[in-house]
Amino acid sequence: MFAAKKYLLIGLVSACVEFLEQVICPDTVCAVLRHGVFFGEDSLKEKCLAFISDNAFRVFNTDGFLNMSHDQLKVVVSLEALNTTEIHVFESCVRWAKHQLLESGNVSPSDEEIRQQLGSVLYEIRFPTMTAEEFAKLTADSKILTGDEKNDVYVYIAASKRMTSLKFVADSRVSELAVKRFAVNSALEPWNCHSQCDAIGFETTVNVILTGVGLYGGLVRGSTHDVTLTVLRGGKILLEKKTKMTSSGRNEPVKVRFKRPVVIPANRRHVVAATITGPQTWSGVGAVVGDIERSIILACYSGNIAFYNAEQSANGTMVDRGQIPELYFLRCPAT
């Protein structure tokens, strides 16, 4: 990448970016993010941040996370959506600070030294969104926060009153829910992708916002597919997106985000359809509707979702097999 940029080899730059995109996973994403920032590749940086947002719990537990720079850590902790708890965010930041201090020879840092190492990152941790019990257990025996800072957070939690001295972000992060349709991701039944439509119908009991879908990628690393996604309600097209999907060969779904999310009213049937052209992909087997209902309740959506076979599906996708393994939702704001 360095040489390609130095000698203005645009094609090689693109090839390097494409390679880096393909190797993004929990263990590598922090290193790839560092390269994306260093080389000024904004699209690569955004893909890394989107991956971290969706996989924060796993990423925060890697060695790559511990080796991030302070600036990169602040960008990550500032994200509006992180798929983990705020407690885990704080504990991971403390581990990061201890690792940085250990690298400089400090094997037993004090809370004050940890605080100094975290610097402005500390104020991106959303302590005010915790419960009083969570916050107390986390900070009672710690001096990373000052007494005044703890008091400001307690007042906010208990009385919903924001003191002028409160420095922490008080807004809850956006929590996106990934609804998984299948019990097993299978290579034993490879899925043919010959420009025929795969589709699945669904209906929710609460208002939600559909932000994207997960599709199975190819069985071989570097597989590329042309994809046309459509969201329909009563035969009316609400959204159509054409894109290229490059996959790593792993069985995890490839997330395709919508630039314009779709509002899904409760108790209205909708269909997600995908026309995929390219080599064979992984497929899903075995519906997990019961698990889906529980996951929505656990995520405080207070509802459930039901899937049904869609007449638009001409390539074999059904409730219990096929493509479109995941749907991604946000809860509709109260109106």
C-alpha cells in the first residue's frame, strides 16, 4: 500500500484495500483500522468501524484492541452503536490502559495512573446510562473517577437531573438487534446463485426499523457476488439496493446495510428479497423462531417476530432453509 501510493499505482491501491477488507475479523480489525487511518482510506476506516460496532464484545477481548492508539480508542468508544454493555466498554478501556502502562514498564499502575492514561477517552464512556447498582459495583472501590464525578452520575441516574459539571455522555447508545433465522450455517448444502430470487416474509408485533440484512457469502475466500436487495410491503417496493458482496469464505453472514433504513409497522407483513449472482454460497438449515422471540424480549423490544414463506422466492429459500440468514433492526422511537 505504501509503495502503491508513493508511485501513484491506483489499481494496486484498490487491490490492497480490497485485500484488507477481506481479512477483517475480530482479531484483525483494529490493525486494519490503523492502516485505513494511516493511508487515508476513509471507506476502509468506515468498514472497520462498522464491523467493530457490530462485533464490539468480541473485538474488545482481542490483543488487537489492547494495541490500539489512544486516538483510535477514542473514536471507537465514541461510536453511537456498540454491540456490548457499557460495563464491558469501561472494563475493556481499563484493560487497554493497564496494557499501555505495562508496555512502558509500569507493572502495577494505580487508579490515578490508569485515569491519566485514559485521558479524554474516559468521558466517552456512558456511565449515566447504567443502573445505580451497576455503577456502584463498578466504581465503589475504584478511584478512576473522582468523588465529584461519581456524585454527578448518581444524581443523573437517580433524579434524571444533569448537573452542569457532568462531563460524561448521557445518551444511550443505539442498540441494533441482529435476528438470526437459522440454527446451523451449512456448507453441506451449498446454495446456487444464478440470478434467481431468494425471499423471506416476516411480521413483527412492534414497530421497528430495518437497517440491513445478512447474506451468506461464498464458500471460498474472495468470492464476489452481484446482489439486488428489495424490501416489499403488499407488493409495493419500499427499497431497492444494488451492490457487490465480497466474502471471506467463512460461514458468518455478510452484513449489507441500507443507506435509508425502512420503517416496519407492527402487524404488517413484509418481504425481503435478494437476487444474488455468483458462485455457490453457504446456506442455513433449521428455523430458530423460538430463539428469535426470546432474543427480542431480552433486548427490551417487548415483542416478537414471525417468518413465513414468500411467493417471491424462486430459488428455494424458505423459513427453515436457504439464504438471508439475518435481519437487522432498531427499535422505532416512541411517537
